Amino acid sequence: MMKEEQRRQNRITYLKRQQDRRHYLSDFLLCLSRIAGKPVCGDAVLSIEETDRLFQRIYSRESQRPVYSVVFPFSQAEKLRKIFSSLKQELANPKTYFATGRFSNSFFLQLDSSFAIDNFEEIIELDTNTFYIHHKDLTNGLLLDSHEENWTEYGRTNYIWTYGLRVWGKDWVDKIHKAYSKVA
């Protein structure tokens, strides 16, 4: 009985993912193309099966890899952009994996993700305030999101919107840390 229920739940999940692709993918690609300033075609989208395999690879990676996080208020977006731009060469690889928070279970894209550096604000607005980029071999990756939090500056604490950049993998952590040291 339990196996039958699990199969039923798996089938429902699969159908939901197919529905997300059918209803949202073309609009998502149009919006992402506008943000990127170049066409993002359907051939960049991984199939559901490829997305599942990618998820398995992502979550089976070694958990003891270096992680570096920085947070900036929206008003300091340019500082974040300068730091983020230290990854431009790595993100320009057409085999980089890209996903937004809302659709990461339904589809990943494999494309040159360097457009995210100059357009992270628009990408955040496009989806659920989060996007992910993974290096082609998954040794490095990042998550950029926005959220509200208490922020203290000049002795005053306010509840404001912030960007949080979380980077993992030795190579990307080193680059982001060096860039942060120059900007901070």
C-alpha cells in the first residue's frame, strides 16, 4: 500500500512539473531573453530527466566545500555587482547551469550565464527572489536571493530589503573573497 501511495505522489509531482513547463516555460524564456539582451532558446532547457540527474549530482556533492556569504542592502547593489563581476569569465561558459528558485524543480538551463552579473535585479524580480548558477562540472556554484532583514548602519537598525550572495567551491569562493576585500 505504501509503495502504491509513493508511486502516486511521484506521478503527481511529475505531472505538476510538466504543467509548469507547459504553462510557464515559453513566457519565462521570453522574459529571460529580454533580461539577457539576447535570445534564450528552448534548446538551452534541460529535460525533466536531465534536471533530475543534475539535482542528484548537485545534492550528492561533497558537503565540506568552502562557502562564502555576503549581504548588501538594495542601496548597495553596485558594490554587489562589482564583487559578482569577478566571476564573469566563469559564468560566460555556455555549459553553465542556471535556474530560478520557483522553477528549479521543473527546469534548469545550460547557457552562458554572465548576463546575470549586470541584470541580477531583474532576474530576482522575474522569479521568487532567488536564482542559482552552477559551474559546468558542479565544483562551484552560487545562490543570489533577496529578503528583508534588520540592518544596522551608523548605529540605526532598520528593517530593509537586502541581497544575499552565497558562493561555494574553492575557485569561486577565492574570487569572490578577493573581490570583496577590494570593495569593502
